Amino acid sequence: MATKNLSNGNSNNHEEETALEHIIKSLETPTMKCEGTHFDSQVPHTFVIFGASGDLAKKKIYPTLWWLFRDNLLPKPTKFCGYARSKLSVAELRAKCHQYMKVQPHEQAKYEEFWQLNSYQAGSYDQRADFVAFRDHLDRLDCSCSCNRLFYLALPPSVFEQVTVNIKEICLSQSGWNRVIIEKPFGRDDVSSKKLSDHLASLFLEEQLYRIDHYLGKEMVQNLMTIRFANKILNSTWNRENIASVVITFKEPFGTQGRGGYFDEFGIIRDVMQNHLLQILSLVAMEKPCSCQPDDIRDEKVKVLKSIAPLTLDDMVLGQYVGNPEGKGEAREGYLDDPTVSKDSNTPTYAVGALHINNERWEGVPFILRCGKALNERKAEVRIQYRDVPGDIFEGNSKRNELVIRVQPGEALYFKMMTKSPGITFDIEETELDLTYEHRYKDSYLPDAYERLILDVFCGSQMHFVRTDELREAWRIFTPVLHEIERSKVKPIPYVFGSRGPKEADLMKAENNFKYYGSYKWHGKK
């Protein structure tokens, strides 16, 4: 969903209603049918942030709520209430968040209005009396016999169960709907994930739960269904007869940045591959759903996951970055140089895994998931590589076509193809059919992923959230190899900070029918 920036700093009530109605209308199209999208202005909404003093809250949740409020996309009245163990005033909370809010000078009055709707209460996560006091605080905010409540759990796993019990027993609205937003990690393996899912199922209905994977809110990820099912020219070639391999990539040019202790507990496979990349795979590979209703789409995603065999070590290449003596700053230090990381840690910071889908459409087509930290660039993309043209008449100079869906940075869709070089010669070269968003949609505002997803929760749409059975299948695929890595103490391959990763990864991709030429440069790249 790409919308124009609706904020101008002096909107009147009619303009605010028009902006909201425009978004609501877009949410009610067949591509994103939501329940409860006609917000009742007489019903108060309260958005509760547990863990309000933490990094996620100040960097993502509060900025997102401000942007939605700024653009008049939230129901009225909506109030915001933070809860955490830290003793803070709203002014202190505001100061912690301010650098991430992107406030323009002409928005100052609106910004003040936003913070006037905020409150904060300190309390423990395991004391019932603190939650009773918090419920009383929420009741005073609502000032109504009817209210709807949204609870965002930006919390460490250690307090999750107790907090959810206290929400269920004490803090739920008794007169309106309640929705609970849950951040990953959703467990560490199949056993811990099942325990968490069973716990949540004992407290809430599935339709009340919103397991957030922010990659499902990104523009190009949300565009995958349209690309696939609204274009005959692509849909008819989307199969094993035409496609050689699919590579889904996530790269970061920085290391753990002082968060090595947290990262070492999970590693790159749990942090990125098992959730973000597998979710993208399911959207790329799923069959056409019978409608655009959320559960019809999620049913098809689950079918794909059920067709994937569990990964083994033979399907993977693991790496761990080391310092670059020629680098600057952080680049000079390796993963094991982080004082919060054990000196003998075998946690991978880079991983490539080749998955195979055992169904009629995809049998024999490798889906290669690749992710890593401390690499040569920041990039997330889907690369569909087509098979070689049969009956080559160009003496081996023709290269494979590729459809590239650039998720970040610089959203784009481009198709690599061969063409004759301009001029009198008959040489051939690689070029592209290019849809770069900053060129084609330069006047459009692309919302942050969290904006889309939090607005979906207000609307009651679970299309872009992870269902329990999706989560179960994802852990079924990855749990065996994660346990094998931990049990056998597999030593990751060292790679230099700022490189492309271990050379063995390129070899694995080649063995899985992906050809890397290294000769093409996308001109739309920043």
C-alpha cells in the first residue's frame, strides 16, 4: 500500500476524515479485507506498550504510532499508554524517543497533541497488584462503558508468560475487543515454540493474536502477490520448467554493534532465516489462493511449508566474521572480539541454506536462503533465475534472465535480459527492464513496515501476521539443523568483515543451479 503523505501540519477536520476514509476504503478492497475497519468514533481505543522503556519501543513503536497519528490514520479517540519497570515520566519517555520521531517544524502542534494523549506507568511484570493498579489507570483513560484495547508486547521472553497471564486475568476490556501483538523470538526451537503457542492458546483466541514479522509489512514483500497473480506473463513461467533457482538474500554491512550477547543466544538462522526469509519464500512459492482473505492466503503458505523437508548440515554453509585489518572502526573487530560473546562461540553470523519444495510446481528447483552480518552491502532481495535458453546460437555469450525484487534499500522490480549492444556491431549485453520506485513513484509516500502492520491490527486484518500452524511448520524445518549445530559444535567458516561472505557459499549456490556472473551492475542501485 503506497499512499501520499497526508500530513501538512494544519489539516482541518474534513481533511482528516477524508484521509482516514481513503485509507479505510483501500483496506476494504478485495486485496485486503479487514474486519472492523469502520472505526466507531464513539468507542475509545487504548494502545498499550509493554516494555515502553526499551529500544524497540523508542526506535519503532512510538515513532510508528506518531506517524499514524500525524497522518490521521488512527480511530478517534485513541490514547497511548506505556508500561515498564523503569520509573519514567512521559516527558522523560518523550526525550528518549524524540530523535527517532522525524518531526518536521510545521508538525510541532500535532506532535504536542500526540504526547498529550500519552501516559506511562511503572510496575513489575510479575506482581498482580501492579497490574490491578494498571487496569485502574486504563479504565480512567477510557472514561467509557465501551472500549477497545491493543496490547503490544515488546518484552524479553523471560517475562512473557507472566505478563500475558496478567493481561488475560486483569487488563482486558470487558466491553470491546482485545488484540495482542507479539514480537519475535517465537521460541528457540519446535519444543519451546509449541510451549509458547499452547500457553497463548490457553489465554486468547487465534483471532486475537498478531505475531509480528516486520518483513511482511515491507512494500515489495506485500507486492509479491500482485506480481505473481495479476500478471499472466509472469504467472505462466512461475514453475520448474522455466525457473532454475531462487535466491532470497538478506545482507547487513555492520556487525553486532555491541549486542553480541543477545545475538549469540539466537544466531543468524533464528534471527533472520527461520522467520523473515522463510516468510518471503512462502509468498514466492505458494499456489494461488481461492481469495484474498487472510486465512485463504495463510492456508496456501502453510501448504508450501509442509512440502519442505527439514534442513540438514549438508544443505548449509555457515560463517562467522573476523576483523578486517584494513577496515575502520567496527570493521577491525571480529565477532569473537565482542566482550559479550564467548571466545569459543560457534554461533553463525552468516548462513546459506538450500531448501527443496516437494510439490508439482517446484520439484527440483532449489530455494537458496542467504543471510549475514558484516558483509559488503545492505541488501534484501528475491532473485528468480530462469533456465538457460535452449539451442544457444550466441556462442555462449547469452546469460540467464533474472527477475529481481529489491526489498531494500530502494524498492525496485527489474528484469535482467539480453539485448544487442547499440551500434554497428552485433555484440550482446545484459540490460534491464526497470521499475525503481523512487523514479516511477517519486511523489508517493511508502509507509514504514511497522506503520502498515500496526494499522492492520487496528483494522483487525491478520493477513500479514504469522499463524500458529505457520510457526509450527517453520520450526519443523529448522529445528533439526539448529540442534545439530549446537550438539556437534560445528565451527563456522571465517570470513572478513566487509566481504561477500565465505567463498564456500558461492560454491553451494553453483551446486544448486545458480549461476553468478559478476558482470552486471544494476543502474538503479544507489
